Amino acid sequence: MLTLLTLKNIICAMAIDCMIKTTSNMPSLKEDQRKSFVFDASVLKHETNLPQQFIWPDHEKPNSQKSKELEVPLIDLGGFLSGRSSSTKEASSLVGEACQKHGFFLVVNHGVDANLISDAQRYMDLFFELPLSVKQRAQRNVGESCGYASSFTGRFSSKLPWKETLSFRFSAEENASNIVKEYFENTMGEEFIRLGKVYQEYCNAMSRLSLGIMELLGMSLGVSRAYYKEFFEEHNSIMRLNYYPPCQKPDLTLGTGPHCDPTSLTILHQDNVGGLEVFVDNEWRLIVPNSNAFVVNIGDTFMALSNGRYKSCLHRAVVNSKTTRKSLAFFLCPKKDKVVIPPKELVDENNPRIYPDFTWSTFLEFTQKHYRADKNTLQAFSTWVRQKTT
């Protein structure tokens, strides 16, 4: 069996060799992309003078003192996954309480194999430690949600996040069972087939887990247990690998700026470095890493599906000067043409409709081409939709 180090060396050698042979055939970057600042982590992680693009305004910079820990409920899914009704009821109640307070909770005994999680974390290095020119074979184009992104260079010119990401689509539709494996092979080359297999399996596990959590959300809201699970059965979701390199001036920048996820549900696995913070009671609070747990939070799309009963919560990621931080984020999203509308049980005279009907594809386009996600994304999108229809 290949060790991770051997596999890493093989991938590096094959990728660089392929890059040398095919450079003349590779599509060139657009002129505006060439002019934009490039985030090369191998260089910038040693830089003591941060480029101005990465320095955030004083009121948004992280605190010099470590944030206090946020106490989030630890929800054991073992009984729920085993079909025990009492455990299921208890889990749904805890989920509901968390979503009414701040929208974040942890799940353990979630049924996802620990070795798979470990592989998904470790294999990120095989991609992100490649030379920038090789990673750019998967370059994310402006206006698109998937591909490799070195910060948000090319899209924004200020308040850039100190991170690299690789995002790719996952679909639960029957004809897309190998969509992740095919993405890695077709985009990066045959030497990345092993990575494609690992992340295909990981996304399959996240899909099952997210649909189970949707059952608990349905129960906690008093609608049919199957309602939201059925709504998301053929979901078109996004998987994102986050890589936050060290920063010599971590008090000046952010790994990810303050925002609410525009998606429906986020299932995040942090490594042991830490850096995820949630804004609760007018202060930033740290969610301490737990390698046995997933951090779960609802996003704007589910806030619309709950008619505002559950709120998506403002969060961010901070960086440090010594250690790379990695996280795996699975964003559950509806099938793109599915109309986002709350169930009738959540709409009445005392609880009128808050948000207009929309499809996920329209919302996604808004966040990629018209608006930089923040705490007001859904409200800004709702106003935009209403203006377009009047």
C-alpha cells in the first residue's frame, strides 16, 4: 500500500511533469486576472509586511486576546441512527434549541468512519502543497462557485481572506454517482484519481448525514419528519476544502470574513488548530475543535425554508502565525431548480411569509456575481428578487 508521503511525491512529480508538457496548451488567464494580486501561500506565509489587500478595517480585525469558548450542544446521533424513538425525540429537541439560539451545534456518533475523515483531512496536503501553477489547473473562474481559489483575488480588491480553497460540486441525483471522482480526474489529471475517490466517499457520507439532520430539523419545527429530507433528496451541493496558511501578522487579517452561509446546511470538520468563531450576544466566541464531532450550522436558504423561525448565524475564521489550519466544509443545497418555499405549517396570520419564492440557482448566482456574502445576504437578495419582479 502506498504511504501518504509516497503518494504525495508521485503526485507532485506527475503533476509538475504534466504541467511542463502541457503549458503551451493550457488556457491563459484573462487580462483582468493577470493584473490582480495573486495569493501564493508558499511565499506569503513568511511575509511580515502584509499586502494592503489583506489588511482588514480596524473594527473587523480579530481581537488580540483569544476569544472565549462558545458552549454549543453536543448532540449524540447514535440513538437516532439506530432508530430509537426516545433518542430521536431528544436529538430533535436539542437541534431546535440550538437553532433558536444561534444556529450552531455539534454532532457525535454520527456514523461517518473515522478513517475516512482522517484521509479527507490528510489528503488536502496533497493538493494545497503543490506549486501554485499546478493548483491553477483547477482555477475557479470569476462568477463561478467551484474550482481552486487563492483567496478572492480576481474578484475583490480589499478585505481579502487569508486562505486557499478548492470547491467542487456534489449531486445526489442517480446519474451523478461519480461526479467528484470525475472532477478530480478531468480537472487535475489521472494522478489525482485517489483523491477523487476519497472525496467522493466523503461527500456520500456527508449527504447521508445531512439528510438525517434534515429529519431532525423537520421534527423540531413541527412539520413532517420526512418533509425536508424529501425536499433535499436530489440535492446539488458543494464540497469545499479550506486551507489557511500561517500569517506573520494574524491580528491584521482574517481567514474568512464575517458572513452567514447562503446555503442550507453546513457540516464542518475542523482539524485541531482551531479558528472558527461565532458572533453571539455581541461578541465573537470560539468553537473549540473536536476531532470526533462535526460542527453543524444552518444557512440562509434554510432560514427561508423555516420562514425565519431558525436564523443563520454570523461567523468567521481567524488565522495564526505558526500552524496551517484545515477544514472540510460540506454545504447542503437544494436541487438548483427547486423552489425554496416554507411548508404551510410554518405560515399563518401570525407568521406571514417573510421571503419571496426563489430557486437555489438564482440565489447562488446572486452571491457569485452581485453580492459578497455577509450577515445581510438573504435580506439583500430578497430585495433584489422583489425589484426584479416588479
